Amino acid sequence: MNVDTIAAISTALGEGAIGIVRLSGDQAIDISDKLFKGTTKLSDVKTHTITYGHLVESNEVIEEAMVTVMHGPKTYTRENIVEINCHGGLVSVNRVLQAALSHGARLAEPGEFTKRAFLNGRIDLSQAEGVMDLIRSKSDQAMNVAMRQVEGRLSGKIQHLRQQLLETVAAVEVNIDYPEYDAETMTQQIIREKMRPVLVEIDHLLVTAKQGKVLREGLATAIIGRPNVGKSSLMNSLVHESKAIVTDIPGTTRDTLEEYVNVRGVPLRLIDTAGIRETEDIVEKIGVERSRKALKEAELILLVLNNSEPLTMEDEALFEAVEDMDVVIIVNKTDQKQAIDIKKVHQFANGRPVVTTSLIHDEGVDQLEEAIKQLFFAGDIEGQDLTYVSNARHIGLLNEARRRAEDALQATEMDVPVDLIQIDVTRTWELLGEIIGEDVQDSLIDQLFSQFCLGK
Ligand SMILES: Nc1nc2c(c(=O)[nH]1)N(C=O)[C@@H](CNc1ccc(C(=O)N[C@@H](CCC(=O)O)C(=O)O)cc1)CN2
Ligand SMILES: Nc1nc2c(ncn2[C@@H]2O[C@H](COP(=O)(O)OP(=O)(O)OP(=O)(O)O)[C@@H](O)[C@H]2O)c(=O)[nH]1
Ligand SMILES: [K+]
Ligand SMILES: [Mg+2]
């Protein structure tokens, strides 16, 4: 295979102590040797060592450098790689890059090093996408998710699923082509048994996708309730800071207020809202509208009630509005004489968690945090063992694969001929393959890698 040797600046542009120009390809070492003056030639140094020397262009020293030489295939791209560590700063690294280009290297496209790692089979597509996510991570959690993907955890799961599908397809194939062959009779019953766990596993991956999204973006969490029940007090308790204005005047909060907070490993995008009520005040009206919007877009609701007052029609209307949502009910002001019908609260809660608090005394917040954590990490998912799916392309493909797998499963209940069901099984296998880059068109590959940074 005669591919170009590529070169690029692989460190961030700007002033820094060191900048790296990286070359990859058959000619990487020879091209570097044309620039390099040291006690030995780079082609003579041991692989995976770093060598001190000078870079010389038309008899003039342009840089003092440390040069790492790595022979393929045990490299990032599986090709020969040279990394020239020069002094940081735009002029220096650019000069070295230009010198490499003038001696026969081609400027790499964005993502081309990682693309080569993919094309040369060192990593699959989902791992390559993980590399990109790694660079773009803005939080520890996002970085952990990406790192797991680079390590190939998702790839492993996908390969396992595909293997199961392949076995199903192969068994059916044997039955169709060689009816006289005494293979396992691939009845619909057997397809059903094979497809069910596949569907369960895809569902599981999609659940982790939801968790992955939350870990990256925070769970949109609206604090709602009548005026003066203690919504802003709750906001302040959860963020451990006095961010929202609290007064005894109903209608204190006029506009929604957002804060990020990590509650026992669950990142929340917490939204304090104006108390929802009928009002003629034009400013408050707008605030109430925004509260309704926050309520609609929320992924978690913290519904606050007042222990010292009976339930009102407004409370009941709020219960109705959040009927199908993830909700934690907070009965606040337990330091005051109870007037609320707690039995009725539990009826409305309908199995969803109810927590009692006295926010001015900072009581009950622990239990609330625990309830939120329980809701999110339903069951006992081990933090270490999560294979998050975080990439929109992967989620799209998993959803499509899920639909096909379900179609196949349903078809087995409806006496559809096995060779027709087989089409859905095969399609599920193909869709999962696209996640790890099997059978994806070149144009998609180009598109995906072009989103990388230069030099990666
Ligand atoms: N200087 C430098 N630092 C870097 C990178 C790089 O390319 N250069 N990386 C770039 O992103 C990351 C490290 N990632 C890497 C991943 C795989 C291989 C690699 O050579 N893999 C071979 C051999 C492994 C081995 O020796 O055991 C392989 O998997 O076959 C190198 C770097 C972060 N730090
Ligand atoms: N006794 C008692 N008072 C509380 C408690 N929690 C909050 N309050 C008080 O209730 C009043 C209203 O609290 P806020 O947090 O402003 O209530 P809110 O729901 O945000 O009110 P609006 O923004 O006006 O809708 C304040 O005077 C708080 O100090 C509590 O647990 N017990
Ligand atoms: K208030
Ligand atoms: Mg408020």
C-alpha cells in the first residue's frame, strides 16, 4: 500500500513550552532525517526512543528539538511515526511543519491520524469517535464515558450482540438451504428465544445512553409548587449557597433561575421557578409562563408542598400536570403545625417518593438527595461497570436496531415465514455493525473524521 506520509501540528496552537509536529507514514523517518542533525541518524535509533538534536534547513539551524521515533505497527496509526518536540510558539512549530512538508510530507486532514488508526484496524469507528469525545470532554464524567469508549467497551458489547444475531441467521440459513441436513430446527420458537436477550441488551444500552446524556448535560430538574412553599429555599439547600432570593412574600421569584449541582453523583441542572398561580401582574404572568415551560421540559420534577397548609386545588392541578413524569414530592415546613393531609399526599404520589423537610433548619435534605439518587440509578448499577452510549449517531442506530429486532420478535408470534423474519434479523445485525464502522460508506467515514481537530 502506497499511502502518503502525513504531517501536522498535534499540540494546541499558541504559546507553550513545547509544541509537537507529528509525522505518520512509510517515509516519516526518512523525511525527518533530511531535517535532523544529531549524533546519530534517526533511521539508526532504536524504536520508541527520543533523541536530541537540531533541525537544519539550507544549512541554517531552525530549531533545537527532541525527536521521538516509533516504528510501525506498534504505534498510534500502525504506521511509522515521528514526533518532533520543538519549542512552543506559533512560529517555531509552523517552521518545522513547513520544513517537513517541503521534504515530501503532505499536510494531514483533520482527524487523519485517528482515521489511519481506524483504517489500519487498530481501533474501530466507535473507539475513534470516543477519541474525539475525549478531546471535547468538559467534565470528569464526560471524560470517563469517552475513555471507556476508546478502550472499546461499547465495541465489545456490540460485537457480542452481532455474534448472537449471526448465529441466529446462520442457523436459519442452514435450514433453508439444506432442508435435508439434520441441523437444529430453526423454528420461530427458537428465533424468539435468541432475539429476546438481544432486545433486552439493546434496551440496556439505550438506558445507559440516557444516563450518559444526563452525566454530560445534567438532568433538567424543575422545582415547582405554589407560591411561598419554599422552592427557592430548596434551591439554596441543594446548591449549598444562597443563590435564590428567599422572602416571606409570595411571588418573590419572578423569573426562572438555573444552577448546576451534583447530587450524589447525579448532575442536576436545577431550575427554580416562580410559583405557579393565576395572576394579573404582567411581570408575574410572564414568570408563571416560564415556570410552565420549565415544567414541560424537565426530566425530573421536585414538587414542593407546604406541611402547614391543607392541599389546595392548585396543588392538585400540579400533581395532575406531572402525572407521567419522574417526580419527588417534598412536604416542607415540618417545623410548623401539620395541616396537610399526608395520606392524600401519598395517594397523589401514587408510589413516587415523598420526602419531608424543614428547610429553614436544613432537615430532610439528606433524604431528598438519596431519593434523587435512587430514582436516577434505579437498581444498583456499579459505577465502574457502566458502558455508556453517548454519541447521537450510536443512539440513532441502536434505536433503529431495536425496532428491527422487535419487528422480528413480533413476526415470530404471527406465523410469518422464517426466511422473512430473517430479513429483520440481518438488518439488526447490519445496523449494529454501523456503530463500530462495519459496512459504513466512505462518505460517512470522511464526514466523521473531518469533525476532528487538526493533528489528531
Ligand atoms: N506523544 C504522544 N502522546 C500521546 C499520544 C500521541 O499520539 N503522542 N496519544 C494520541 O492520541 C495519546 C495516547 N494514545 C495512544 C494510543 C495508542 C498508541 C500505540 O502506539 N498503540 C500501539 C502500541 C501499544 C504498545 O506499545 O503496547 C498498539 O495499540 O498497537 C499510542 C498512543 C495521548 N498521548
Ligand atoms: N417555618 C418554615 N419556613 C420556611 C421553611 N422553608 C422556607 N420557609 C420560609 O418560607 C418563606 C418562603 O420561602 P421561599 O423559599 O421564598 O419560597 P418560594 O416557594 O420560593 O416562594 P416564591 O418564589 O415566592 O414562590 C420564606 O420566608 C422562608 O424562610 C421551613 O422549612 N419552615
Ligand atoms: K417567597
Ligand atoms: Mg422563590
